[in-house]
Amino acid sequence: MLEVKKARLAFVGCGGHATHSLFPAVPFIPEIDLVAVCDLREELAQRNARWFGASRWYTDVAVLLAEEELHGVVIVGPPQMHYDVGKQCLDAGLPIFVEKPSALSAALAQDLAEHADQRGLWGAVAYMKRFAVGYELAKQITQTQEEFGQVTVVEIRFSNGPYPAIWGISSAPQAFLVGQAVHLFNLARYFGGEVDEVYARLHVVSENRFGYAINLRFTSGALGILNLNALESPSWKIHERLAITGVDCWLEVEDMLRLRYRPRGEPIAEPHAGGRNQWVEWQPDWTEILRVHAAGCFGYAGELRNFARSCIGLETPRSTLWDGVRDLQIAEAVWRSASAGESVRVSAVA
């Protein structure tokens, strides 16, 4: 049997998100050799090494980097950690995978991306939505279905429960843009291309309950319409809908799992239906839902596999540190627009 080439990876950060969403995908990715894990809390590092089969565990990143031979490092924590530990790993000659956001501001994110470039290295940002099955199918339709035509409008509706002020950001609505909405800005860019202007309105109901109505203008001339809010549930329940308009056709993806596509033509001949437009639909079956994280329906396995394969030269990263910069630039432009009540140009990446 042909042996699969493996990337020797270490994980830095063994907190809740890493443990529940990323580590469980590792055993299902044949290209990953989980060499070591690291966390400031010794009990978490020991626990995740035991649970997920890492050979060794550490509480000091410097010691980890000095003692292990690695192809890359996965860093999962707050953005300040992504920036600081990311630079430390890049200085050790290793590509990095960081959770979103890659830093606390666009300026720091750009500094991190430039730090990688100056060393002839690269980094990936964990935009798992790009790897979610529903969105991969939608991307395939918009890119490879000749009859879909150009993307003209991108609509995103996203809601979760009350959102707190985090990471030292004093305003919860501003923290939401940095900590959550960057996912949606990245998704909008994934389908619409680069953004050159935003206009945003913010409605605040209470300290942690608020909503944004955001208009985007893409450099292609396409438009974006985003309803992003922390209003629709009293608890942390997320609802997400993406709709892409083409020309005489459109598609929508609900909660990353269900896709509905209305093509221009009729995929099935209907001699008695009078030529009505038809739907093409996809959704995972119950067995896929049961193993949703490992199977990659939500994209966690896909993003990690892409990083591992990129570390050993089998692929190229599909979301980079420079994507992290652009998405934070949009977040900051939205905040300025909502604060000033006027359109704001999105800064061009240097």
C-alpha cells in the first residue's frame, strides 16, 4: 500500500474551540501527523495529547519549537496570541495556521502577513466556511456552471445570540465585527470578490443586542447586502443564509448544509408542467449530520487538511494571512461607516 505523505504538525492552544471543533478532525486527515500540543495550562496540554494521540505535550512554545522537527504549527486562541505566537513560529521558519481573526486590527494583521512574506513563508487563516460542503457546491456552481453567468448580488443573513465585548474591545458591536463578522466578510469576498466601499447602519437594542445593515460594493460592480445581528435568539443559536444572484438564476445555502439552486434552464424535461423553472436541491443525509465535524460539512476538516497538504507541497493555502488583513479592513470600514453615517472606502492592501 502506498504510504501517504504526512505533515508533522503541532497545535498551540488546547481551549474549548480547538478541542471541540479542530482536534476531533485530525484523526480523519491522513496527511496529519500530530507531533505535539502546547498550552499554558499543563492539564489541558496533557489532556489533548492523551485524547488526540499527540506524542508529546508542552507548556512553553519556545521549548516546543526548539525540540520538535515540524512542517507547520496550528495556533488557536485569542487574536493577540495569533499575532505573538504566529511571529514566534515564523521566526522559527515554520508556516502557520491561525484562527480568525489573525490579529486584533487590520494594521497588526498586515504586519503579521508582511512578517511571513519577509521570511519567505506563509500563513493560513481558519475561514472554515470556504471548506463547508454547501458553500463548496455553491462555489462550483457559480464558477463552473457556464449558464450561471456573473455574480451580481451577494446576500448574507447571519444571527446569533447576545454578543459580549471581548479581547479588550470596549464596545460589543465593534467586538462582533472583529470576532464574528469577519467570517461573513470573508464569505462575501469568496463569492463577490474584493470590496471597495461599504455603507453600514447599526441599531443597538441593549449592551449585547444589536444589528447591522450593511451594503457592500465589490470592485466588479456587484453588490452585497448583509444583515448581521445578535438579536434573533436569547441564547447562542446561529442562523446563516447565503443567496447569490446571477443573471436569470440564483442559489441559496441555508446554515451551510442545505443548498437550493434555480438554474436558467430546465434540468429535467417536464412535458406537462408548462415549462416552469425547477429547483436543484442538496442536503446531507443523517449519517453525514452525525459525523458533521469529522466529515467536513462545516469545513473544519477541510481547512486543516488544506493547511497540512500545503505544508508538504501538495496544495496551496485557500485562505491566507492576507485574507485576514482584507476582512479586518472591511470590519473597520463598517465600524467607521456606522459611526459616521456615511459611505467608507475600504483601504487597499499594500
